Amino acid sequence: MRIAVGGIHTECSTFNPVLSRDADFRVLRGEALIAAPYFAFLGDYPAQFLPTLHARALPGGPVAHETYQQLKAEFLQRLEAQKPIDGLYLAMHGAMYVEGMEDAEGDWITAAREVVGADCPISVSYDLHGNVTQRIIDAIDMYSTYRTAPHIDVEQTMRRSVSMLVKSLQSGVRPGVVWAPIPVVLPGERTSTEDEPAKSLYARLPGTDVLDGVWDSSLMVGYVWADEPRATAAAIFTGTDKALLETEAKKLAQAYWDAREQFVFGCQTGTVSECVAQAIASTTQPVVLADSGDNPTGGGVGDRADVLAELVRQQAEGVIVAGITDAPATSAAFEAGAGVTLSLKIGATLDTSSQPVALQAEVIKLVAASEASPARQAVLRSGGITLVVADRRRPYHNIADFTALGLDPHQAKIVVVKSGYLSPELAPIARPNLMALSEGVVDQDVERVPRQRKQRPTWPFDKDFTFTPQTFSSARARF
């Protein structure tokens, strides 16, 4: 079996003013793709996997049109060069927005379909925060998506997608895809699979996977910060029994709809000022305070200094702020050197709708860019606040992100990160976890997010309407 592998994986807030360009993508080409740890699991399957191109970027703003077209053209060229092929596996995210283009994944996947032809089965894996269209469904044969948020089942999902493709090629059986859109779109922080009702909804999926005629069960939360018609939840099933797939998709869609008002944040929330005051008053530590509206792993810009300003105003002590994207401040720190005190304006270098914070800060540590972190980073200290600035957008969600800078989050009174729900490494140390409903391009108060292109009605933007699930089949399904 000759199976080609490729894809593009990023998440784009249509409200983010900073375009994602070539330098923002980590691109795996040719044999480097197959050798990458991300795809190491492919070695467990009895097939010859043929690498094309896989591009991955930190969530952010829309992908520049030229960048997307260059990546797509190279992917298609490499895909053509691998023919003849028996199948195609695409590792996608699902919430990419390209400058001037809606349904970017639909464009990528249908272009791949044109290259491989009608007889070649295509299987895809998605992030549950991706968005789907009938155009995508009509171009594929198998579909699988993450079942955890935070995402700890990435490899398992990719394996399900590849396993279905191998099963189809070995057996000669071609499954089809059925989906049921659900007019609900909520932020991931209100739909974490560690909390109810999402926990129970996703726990249902393994049970439907084993039904005769079902190959895979998927539930999409969707990506709320994409102002596109396709931004919606969905139940998506792969299998061979059309009637059963339709029944299960409708049941899951109805269950999600019925639970829509039960989705709440899994941690304490409040305004920026409320959360900072609560963190200062806490008798336990470290308090991990998430600046949710500017979360770079959700599509945020990463340069807002709103929380920093409030920490300064309330004279907080024992704080680590990790981090703020600020190339000018980072460069100034590198030029000055460790031990020097500088007058700096922090933040608002990319998103000019926010305000910078002026402060005096001593340069404590400088960390050069590396393969592990392409960003140059500077650790600054101003009063009781230790602040990390970087010259490129990046998250600080792992303990190693701190220790690499000589910082120990366990010993801080307050740790501020640009995040929504906390990562699996930070969540266990939070005492407690607070989430500030801060402003930004991934604002958790989604009802105040403008929408020009989203479908209406869609809950929670619209409340007074009813919903009866309907299913739609892939045009390729041979039921």
C-alpha cells in the first residue's frame, strides 16, 4: 500500500490583525516529515508512507494569501510526484483562515482530491476546534477528530484516521461520511472535556465506534473566533451503514444542543481587576492567572499588557508574567545586557487597539533563539514582578518554558500566562486557577465579539429558536 501523507495545521482568529507568514510555519518536507516524532507512529502500519509537505503554525491571525498559495502549490507538486498512490492521509487542524478566502481547508482538500483522482480514498484528522463544510465532507472518505481539550489524544486521533485508511485499503471496503451541523459555537474554555457536560458527551464516542457499521464517531466544538459561516459545532460519523450513521449523528447532535446551556467555565473567572485582587489576597500559591483574551494558542496576538498594568496598579508582589510578545523591548534588553535597568514601554507593538505599560525594569537574564524556541527572550524585573518578553509570539504552558529561563513557577505567589484552560502541566500546580475574561482577539465573552459572516441563528448569539438535527452525506459515500 502506497499512502501519501501531508497537510496544513493552524488556527486563525479572523479578528487578529497580524497576518501569519512564511516564517511562522514549521514546514516538514520529504523524508524529514516521515522522520519527525509527530509522524513516528506511521511505522506501526503495514504500508509505505510517502511524504509530501506538512506545514504547522502557532494559532494566530489569518494566513497571508501568498504564503498559503506557496505552501499549497508545493504540497500539490510533491503529491503529484508521489503518484501512483493508493490512499492519502491529511493531518489538518480545521480552523485556518486565509486572507481573502473562506473555508481554506475546503480549498486545500479539494485541490488534493483533484490531484489524486476520484478512486483514491482520503482520510483526515482534525482538531475538535476546527470548522467543517459540505465541501470538505464531499471530498473525503474518512474523518476523525480529537476527543480531549486540552489536547492529549493527538496521536490517538491520527492513528484512528490512518487505521481507517489502512482498513479500507486492505478490505476493499469504502466507508462514507455523514454529518449533522449543530447551530452552537462556544469557546473551548467552556467546552473542556475535563468538565461536564463535554466530559460525558465525549465519553459516549468509544461506545458508538464499536457499533457494526460505524468506523469513527466525532464531535466538533468548532472555532468561535472565526467569523465564517462554517463556524459551528457538528457531529460527524464515518462508516458503512448510512441509516445507523444518520441515527447516531442526530442523537449526538441533539444531545449537544440539549446541553448547550450547561457549558460553563471550568475554573473561577472574573474581570482583570477582580482576578488580580483575588490572586493577591489568596492564602495559597501559586495562583495561576490566565489572560484568556490574548491567548496565542487560541489565535491571540500575545502582546497585550492589560494584566501587567493591573498588577502594577495593585502593587502585586511575587509575580511571574510569562510572557508578552514585544520585539522592541526584547531587542533593547539584549542591547543593554544583563544587570542594566531600562525605561521601557511593554506591549501593544502588534495589536494597536491595546495600551502599553511604562516601567523601569532590570534585565535579569537573556536567552538566545534556539531550535527549541525560535524566539529571543528576556527576563526583566520591575518591583515585585518578574516579566518575560519575547521577540516572537509563543506560549508558556510547560514547566520547561519557565525553567529554561531560570524561573520556578512553583515558588511564585502569582503566575500569569496567556492561556484559556490551563495546560496539563500548569493545571496541577494552580492553587487556585483563575481566568481573567480579558479583552483581545480571542475574547471569551463571545457574545460581545462582532460577527458579520456567522450563520444565524447560532447559539449563544441568538437564543430564541428551535433546532431539529438534520444529516448530510458525503457526495462520495457509496451507501
